[in-house]
Amino acid sequence: MDLYHRPWWNSRNGGWTVNVTPTAWGVTFSNATTWWAHRDEVRSKMGADSWRWTDSIEQQFYCHIAGLPLSLPEYNLESWRPAWNWLRMARYNCNYPEGGWGSIWR
């Protein structure tokens, strides 16, 4: 079973955004011991664009998984965001500096 629908990316703010949407199974099968499987599936589905997966994007991705269900329905992972430690990321709901999880803040 797939954890994620096919990811896509778009150019934005002088960088790019990797967009991923978990399936119902991806939301259900989500805990700290399975995060590597989530990461590996998304990177695999990105194919030739997997080079866009940076440390910052990975950190945002894990933060969004930890933020379930508030981070649904889609994770928007931005290349221009700095990699921060987990305590700071949690303070900004994965989106430093303005804060907010995905579409609930738009």
C-alpha cells in the first residue's frame, strides 16, 4: 500500500516547493519508527527530481508527520527554509519564520 500520492514540485520564491499528500494509509501508518519508510517512498516517487530533497525539506517533512492531523491535507516543503533544531521547528509549526501548518494558515 502506498503511503503517499505522487509528489510534485513547483518553483516559488527563488527556490522550489516539494508538495506531498499522504494517503489514508500514510496517515494511519505514521509513528517515529516508520518515518524512514515515508521519506524513502516520497524520494523514490520523485524519481529524477529526488535531488530536490534537502536536509531542510526532510526536516520539514518529519515535522509535518509529527504534526498530524493538523498538518493535513498536504505538506508543502520549501527549499529556502533553513534547517533548524526540533525545538525551534515545533515553535513555528514546521514553517520558520512565519509559522503555520499548510493550508489551514492560507
